[in-house]
Amino acid sequence: MNCWKFTGAAAALAATAGFAHAQWVIDGQISPGDTYGGILWVQDTATGFGDNTAGQAGTPGNPADVLTGVEVKIPLATIGNPTLANGISMVVVLTANVPPGGNGSNISNQVSGGLPAAYTSTRLGPARATNLETVAGSQTLTLFPQVDAAAPVVDGQLDGGLSGYWAGRRVWTQSLPTTEQDNSMGQIGNANGSELDGIYAVVSGTDLYLFLTGNLHNFNKFVLFFDSAPGGQTRMLFGNNAQDFGFWGNMSSTSAVATDGLTFENGFAADHTFNFTTGTNNPMYVNYISLPTDDDADGQVAGGIGYYLGNSPAGQVGGDLTGGNAAGDFLNVKASFNNSNNAGVGSGVPTVTPSRDVAVGSEIDGLYGRIDGDYLYLLVTGNLENNWNKLALFFDADPLEGQNVLRADNVDLSFNGLNRMGFGGNGTPGAGNGITFDADFFADYVMFVTNGNNPVDMYTDCAVLRANGPRLISGFVADYSSFHGGPKATTDPNNFPATYAHYQDFSRVQLQSDAPARMVGDWALLQPPPNPGPDYNNLPPEFADQIRVTIDNNNVAGVTDVSVVGAELVTTGIEIRVPLSEIGCIGCASVKVAGGILSDGFGVASNQWLGGVGGVPNLGEPSLIDFTAMSGTQYIVVTAGAPPCDPDVNCDGSVNGFDIEATEQAVNGDYSNFCQASADLNNDGAENGFDIETEEQRVNGEPC
């Protein structure tokens, strides 16, 4: 901790004249010990990543940790050979084989993109009566899958686990408990519950590979809809193909003149759909139909193509389907399932929000910041949904270093998420040159903050960014990818305890440590090989607890998905302490901070960025972002000096006697009506009657 210190007469005066600040408290909220001063910046854009609201959200579970489910190979030709650079739009629903709905077409609450907390224990209901346009949030995923020359093994298991082939390729994670029972059997073939925990995507050759983690039972179905060509159906129409005993017909309109039928969000018109289902002691059955356009606008279509693609037994390696009537490219569809997951989301009592740990949306409301002594302190107010969304922060502190455009060859940080935002996006079709910052911003350091599951796990990753890429020794990386985290109950705050560091034995392509990245990298350069090895386990004790990061998700105010009113009132969020030397600031008087919120997998950038983006929708593909093309600056300058004063200390929108009263209360220890970080309004290191006098002068029009 960095302490305010007083000596001699000053210390005596502080002790007798009023409350003196003892130290900063890194707790995710503005606390009496913090001396941020006024807010540095306020959000101008309503969130496109969901608004955290009071109610019920989530349930104990770990959907991001699930390793098994339904794995599929879909030839791109079967969905119209979409242009990968434009993205592949997809909706996934888990349907329940229970009435009402007909033939298993009752949509559960397990839907791609996630549903609002109101559906914590409630199904969407019969597909024919469901209109996704009226459901809050977005249930449409736009995939920009990475391209890999190597294909995964289609067997219903994540190849190599979470850190294996599929690492960094998860595009969405579930945040609601399942309405379809929680599986407890642990068998490869059978289950007694159904859930959709997460979705992974990759392209290899001419095929799209998808992995839907979770379970299927009772002939419930995973149903995939693709919008990959002009035309299609925004609302499922009368006359669709009767494949799978009329399953999709029960999702479609009841007649040519009726207005029912599953309705997608505006902008999504499904062209192709697949389903996958299984029951006790059965293989998995796979079906497909096309969804033709209503060319003559008469409210009905002429059936389109339908195939029974075949079936495969549980755990089959390769995913070969037998017994179907497919033709052409559909003969190359592969699918395999593994039902052994008994973790993932549960079906128990949900968490009540507001909660320090759980949020159902992500937003940035404002930024507080201050340089004090040897540290930079930041409070990014808002929320970070516990679905593995990321807060990415970039620091420009060294005028002679850094990257104005993110490179493609930075260290492998957060399953290579850093390079996902850089040039080429890790091979993602349609990726751009990498995030381009404002012309006078050169990132020297990056930090990612994320959380997921419930009970919540929280992690922080950090790395040095150099103009010419990572530091190398004999061609091998010498910069570190540092991270710390785990169950929030035991790692809050993330404090980088510095217990180990990899030794570069001239075989490693990545060096990891739980010590601050720059500190451990500079230190390791001067060390002999570890003895005993293979890694360093005797790091300097002063490296520990230098970085501190925490999340307080209690905010249910601030920006919504339609408004920015009240953003300046939010006083909780993500709080960070980091040594100035760690981010490359040696003797600097200020630090520029840029950053925003991205999706799990780093594939989609939100519209929540420091500096503001002027009210536009989510920015989408991160490697295409060019902040030089936006008005204003998308970074904030943090200094050691006191920020500009704001006499509206009770944040009621007016400057009057109530602000003087709130200051008097705060000086006497009651902060209930005082919204700023400190009542030390004259910046003399103490809260006392002189601060009340200062506020009175400001209310009466005197300048700060």
C-alpha cells in the first residue's frame, strides 16, 4: 500500500485538525482512504454489452470449464459458402421435448447470446410464439472464426482440454442456469439434464467446426440457425420442410396468413438450420433443412431441402454419420457427442443482484485516476459480466516506446487474446491491421481483467508491449506473460504473489509467471539457471503484492442499453493499483490510459471504451478498430495533481447549500450524501473545517 505520510508539525496538525487519509484501499469502490478527487471522464455511449439490473442472475456453476458436448463439422458449402471476412451469423437454441410447443419445439432458457435475468428459471416457451426481437440483449452471434490448417478431432471432447486446440476460440459462455435439469450421471452416452454451456468455433480447410459444450437428454435438441446468404426467413414461415417428423414446422407459422412463427432479431434472416438430439441409450440424430425465401411474399414457402443426415454413437472418434439420406456436400457433415459433463451451469437457487460478484451486463460509466507516489491508481466504474468478458487496458507511459498499432507477434497473453486484437487477428478472415490507437498514443503495457462462473473466478493478465515486439534472446522470447487469479473468494484482489517464473531454456515459445511482467522479465535476464530447476521459485519477495486488481459488480445504475443518464454517479467497478515502473513510467508526470470491454475470446469489441465512441453500436472485429477515425481522443490522461474540482459534491445536478451540508457531514465521517472520492477539497491532506469553507466558496462562485 502507498501511504500518505506526515512529519513533524504537519503530522500533529493532521491528527488534531480532522480526518487524515491513511492509505488507499483497493476494493472496487470509492473509499474514504482514496484520494482520486473528481471523476476524469464520463461515458457518452449506452452499452451494447448488456445492462446490469437488480433481480436474480446466474447460479452456482462453471460453464467455461466444461470439456465435453456436441462437436460438429459443417462444410461451408452446405451453408452457402459465406464470406468469412463478413462473419457468419448464427443463433443456437436448446429446445425442450415437453409441452407446449409440439415435437420438442419448446425453447428453453439456454440460448446463444444469453437471455435476461428474468429467464433464470423460465423457458422462452413455444418457438412458434417466440419473438427474439422483443427479448432484451442479442441472441445472434456473428462469428469471425480463426482459420487453422489443422482440424480438431470430432469426438465430443475439447482436444487437449481448455488450454489445447480450442483455447482462445470460445465465442460465447452461458450465464443462466438451465431450465432442463442439471445432469448428474457423468456417463458418455446418457444424461439426466440438458444445458448449453458455451460455443467454440474454428475454420479448417473448407469446413466450419463448432463445439457446443453441455449435455442433451430426453430428445431435447440443439438447433443451429445460420444467416449466411441474401434472403432467408426473419420469421419462420408456413410450408417449411417437414423433416424430423415436422419439428421445424412446429416452429413455423400456422398458416400463410397467420403472424406467428419463430421470429429472429432484426437483421437476421435464417437460410439454413441443423438440429442434434439424443435420448437414453440412443445415438445422436442429426437433421437439416433449408429455409427458402418467400419470393412472392404470400406468407408461405415451398418446403426447401430436408435431410436426415444420420446418427453417431456417443464418443465416436471422427463423427461419421450413418443411416441418413444426405447428398452432395451434406455427406461430409460430421458430429459426435459426449454427455459426461456434470459440471457447467446448474439449476439451483440463483444469486440476487446487485451483487459484488455477479453481473448480467458489462458497462463502463466513468474513470477515476491518480498518480500517487510510486503507483498509478485507477477506478473504472461500471460492471464486468461474469461470463468471461474482458476489460482491456492499455498504458502509454514511455515516450520512447510502445505500439500505436497492435502487432501480431506480441507475447501469448490470455490464450493469445492479445494477438487476436493485433494485425491479422490470429488468422481470422476479415481481420485488419490491429487496433489503431490515437495518433499520439503508443501502448507500452497491457492488462486484461476478467471474471466468470458462479461462484466467481477472477483473473488478471499483463504484459509489456514494445515497439519492435517482444524482447528476444537467441530468437527465443524473453518477455513474460503474467497472470494471477482463481476463485474470487481466495484471490480477491488479484495481487500477483510472485511465486514462480518460467526459465527460458531455449525451447519455450512462452514464458509465464505470477509476478509483474516487466519486473520479472528484467530480473530473469540477470539470473543464472535455476537450481533446482526447471523454473525459478525464489523470486524477490518485493515483487509480491505490487499489482492489485479487484471487481465490485454492485452497480445497477449508470448507463443502460438506451441511456447514459447517471453514468457520473456510479462509484463501484474495477479498481487497479500498478507500479509506475511496471508500466514503463520512469519519472513521468502523467500516464495515458486507453481501453474497453471485449467479448470472451476477444472476437467482438463492445462500444464501451474510455474516451467514448460517440454513441455508436458495438465496434465488432477488434483488429479493424481505428481510433484515429473517431472524433475526440479514446484515452484519458491521469496525473499526479488533483483533478479539476466539481462543487456538486452530492451529485444531485445542482450546486447549492446542500453541497455544503454534504461536505460538513463527510468531514464528520458521514459519506452517505457525499459522492466524491474525498472530502479533502483543498488538498491539504486532511478533511476538516477548511474543506467546508472551500466548498462554501465554490458554491458561491469562486474558482477552484
